[in-house]
Amino acid sequence: MRPAVLATRATFPEVTARLRQHFELEDNPTDEIWSRDELIRRLQGKIGVMSTGTERIDANLLDACPGLKAVCNVGVGYNNIDVAACTRRGVVVTNTPDVLTETTADFGFALMMATARRIGESERFVRRGEWRKTGIHDHFVGSDICGATLGILGMGRIGRAIARRGALGFGMRVIYHNRSRLPANLEAEVGASYVDKSTLLRESDHLILVLPYSSDSHHAIGAAELAQMQPHATLTNIARGGIVDDAALADALRKHTIAAAGLDVFEGEPDVRSELLSLPNVVLTPHIGSASTKTRLAMAALAADNLIAALGAGELAGKPPTPVNPEVLRGSNP
Ligand code: DGY
């Protein structure tokens, strides 16, 4: 009998068809959200899973599913997975970097621009039928993107793609802060200068967050950080909920400590704090940073390639393209 795998969420038919060439696939075409118990039940007898950020893959789950050999996430972020626990058990973890970089950078820029130029707020105004007078000199005035200072917190692939857009496309001064500084040639290529976090907060006209979530980045932007930002500044979060303290942000937006925020990710999503829902100066989107058809297909296809290869099948057998814990593949896990 062929090995059995699980795809936890609905995906593209061409991707399920490819998985079915190699495995007995249990999929989820109606895209139900399974409870944890249901997920564990469905994982029994499976050796691999194509997962998403919705499922928490931790030590308890791994203990309950001892047959699991590969966890292949659809997404570049993998904070839903306890990688150390997987590595200890010899479970390969993969993610989907690169294929989503430019699409996510486009979206980050779009959300930042919508936030700075008050597009959500003014669109709602028109839809409500409240636009009765043209030419009002200060009607929905926002702040400029071109020529402004763009601050980037986190400087991985997506951060660098955003920096390039800002520096080359919009003539922005680009500053960034990251755990490690980029080599000088890469800084020059993307047109960004390294600053400490406090300078980033104080000098950014538009601050965008693109760092991975971990216990170290939990509430990297809270009340103290928001207090350092300029009153005309905007904050855009396309990284992960939990990096921003949403309660502190709602407070800052209400008090106009900063001008506006654009949020694609939230603490406890899909629930969004009621304060954020009722504030006019925040643009809210439902975690769609990588959501172009081409990119979502590329992500799912890469996750499937990873699963096939991690489980020893296909042309890349034993060599999944984008492993998170390659030490497991080398057999050198502790
Ligand atoms: C990612 O790729 O990490 C996106 O946030 C989708 O979860």
C-alpha cells in the first residue's frame, strides 16, 4: 500500500493530483477548520502532512502521531511548528520561501500606501453616500510616500524587496533594523541603511514590520515603542500577529500618538479586537500578503514538492527543496 499523507486545508486541484501520484492523500476539499483532536485523529496512520499556519504542530501532537516523518508548511513563516521538537524526533520540517517574496512585498507596499493616503477610510465614506461636496482642500489629506523615510523592521528577503521598491521606485530614504546587519554590498543594492531600533522608531515616517514571530519578537512593538514614533507616522504589519501589541496600538491610534496603521495580521486572528474594528485610521485586511493566484499556487506546489521529496519519492527524493531543519536530512539531529 502507498504511504498516507494529510493535506489539512483545501488547495489547488493540480497540487492534490500531484500528491496523489505518490501517496494515499486525505485532503480537505471543503476547507473545514478541524479541532486539534480531529487533526490528531486524521493524522493517525499518516507519515506526512501538508500543513498551514492554522495548525499548531507541537511536541504533544508529535507524541500523539508517532508515524509522522514530514511536516511541510504552506507559508514562509513556521511559528506554528515546534521545529526543535520535530528535529528531536527526526521529523523533517519545510516551508515555502522565495516564491512569495515579490508578491508579499507588493502587498506590504500597497497596504502602507492605503494607510498613508487613507484609502480605506475615504472608500467607506464614498460607499456610505456621504460625498456631497468636491474640492475640499483638506479632505482626507494623508502623508506622502515618495521622498519620505521608510523604516523596515526585519530585513529578510521580503524586507529587502520592500526596501528596493521604496528606494528605487519612490525615492524614499530607507532605514532598517534587524538582528544582524546586511553586508555592505547588499545594503547598497537595496538602498537601505542600518540603524538601531530606537532610531528606526523615531525617524520613520512609515514603519513596516517584516520580521518572523518568535518569543523574542513577541510585542516588539508595544506602548513604549509606539510612544517613540512621530505623530504623523504610519505602522504597517504584514509579518505576524503578536509582533504588535494590538491593545497598545489601538490606544495609540485613538490618541493619535501615531497617525494610522495598516494591519494584515492580528493577535488571535481571525478575531480582530473590537477597538481596531471601530477606529477609522486603520486599514484592515485578512492575512492576504501572499495572496495572488500565481503565488498561492507556487507556494502549494513547493509544499507538495517538499512533501514528496522529504518522504523519499519523486526526482528529488531525500532532498526537499526548502528544509527548515536540514540536519534531520543529514541524519545529524541530536
Ligand atoms: C506566510 O507565508 O508565512 C504567510 O503569512 C501565510 O501564512
